[in-house]
Amino acid sequence: MSVLDVTIDALGGGPADLGHLGRGKAVLVVNVASRCGMTPQYAGLERLHERYAARGFTVLGVPCNQFMGQEPGSAEEIATFCSATYGVTFPMTEKVDVNGETRHPLYAGLVTAADAEGHSGDVRWNFEKFLVSPAGEVVGRWAPQVDPESPEVVAAIEAVLPA
């Protein structure tokens, strides 16, 4: 089963059809937070989304409040913050847990992938990045501190773009 077959709601309510959002596209899934030292990464994520959207790519933001309560807002507050502060246009999901017994099934599929240092398992912090290929396979994982526009992330995205 592909991670794109998982059911998750959109930030604004109702189902976020990951199959529609991601099937046939490369997707960078990122657990996000509005009150984190890495929150400025939203700007780079939006630039990636804009740069590659026409070539079959999207960023998928997944709000999570598991790391020191850095995403405490409601869905409306999160959406307003992202739009007003960083001009975010990429899709966002409901707020979920990425670790522990209440880990969302999307992350249960993502965390089995290892990063370049061999880390797999629990998400370490906000803004951990997972690249999903157009076929729905997890093909890349980067630590939270890795800039979304870093050469290694950009090269991995370009390697799996369908168009």
C-alpha cells in the first residue's frame, strides 16, 4: 500500500485526497509548526512548490503539535498564519500526531524510510521532510534542520519529477 492511499483530512475540513494530490506527482511531506525556530522554512517550501508545481510536484504540510506545543492553533489560525506570513499555497492537512501510539497512518508509512545518516523511525522535530515518488514510494528523508532548498533536497525532487 502506498502512503498516498492513506485517508487524512484537509486543514479546512473534509478529506484530503492524497491520491488526487499526489498520485503521479512527487510530494514533499513536511510536519509543520507555526511557533518553531524552523518555521521560516515555510518560505522555502512555498518556493519549491511554486518552482516545480507545473512539473508534477507539490509540498504537503502536515501540522503537528507534538514538539513542545509549537502548533497550538486551530485549523483556521494555522491557515491564516501560513497564508498571511508566508504566502503558503500548497495543500495542508489536519493537525495530527507523527509519533507515538496515536501516530497518524500517513506517518506510520513514512517513518520506515531512513535518511542519509541511517535514521528511521520516530520523527525528530518539526519540519522533518519526506519525499514521496509519483508511484507512492518514500524515496527521501531529511532531518528538520536541512533547508528545503538545499542541493540534496532539490536534486532528489528533480530526480523523481514526472514531467
